[in-house]
Amino acid sequence: MKLQELTRQIIGIFFNVYNGLAHGFLESVYVEALDRAVGGAVLVEAKACQCLQAAHKAQTLNYLRATVLEVALLLNFGPKPGVKRRCSTIT
């Protein structure tokens, strides 16, 4: 699948950025290192928190539903890197 390969590449870039910068910066620093909507196909939401909460996941899904995109990645640049994949329920 095209989107599956793209999300795999984005996650690889996420870990490269995380390994290069580590945690401790504001989200805007990480966003600057990533594109917000990669290739016009995947929404990328960056967080820099201790751990991802249900509210972060809901916020990302709301952003996704407000677009025509089908897939979002929620990336956490906190002390322990984290990745959550969200898919739009709108077909």
C-alpha cells in the first residue's frame, strides 16, 4: 500500500529527528523538522509530552476528520518516543 510505505518512511524520519534532538524542546522545534502534511497524504501531529493521553489521540482524530486525508501519525518527542497511527472513519 502506498500510504503504508509513506507512514513507514515518516516514522523513520521521526526516529531520526528524535535521535538527533532528543526530548526537551517545544513542539514547534520538532514540527519545524517535519512537514505537517507529508506528501499531501498523511497528517502529522507532533507532541512533546511525558506520554500520549487520550486527549491527544482525540485531537489528532479531530484534525484528521477536518481534512480529506485518511491517515494521521501522532508522534511524541517526549522522554520515551511514541508513535500512534490514526485512520479516518469517513470513507
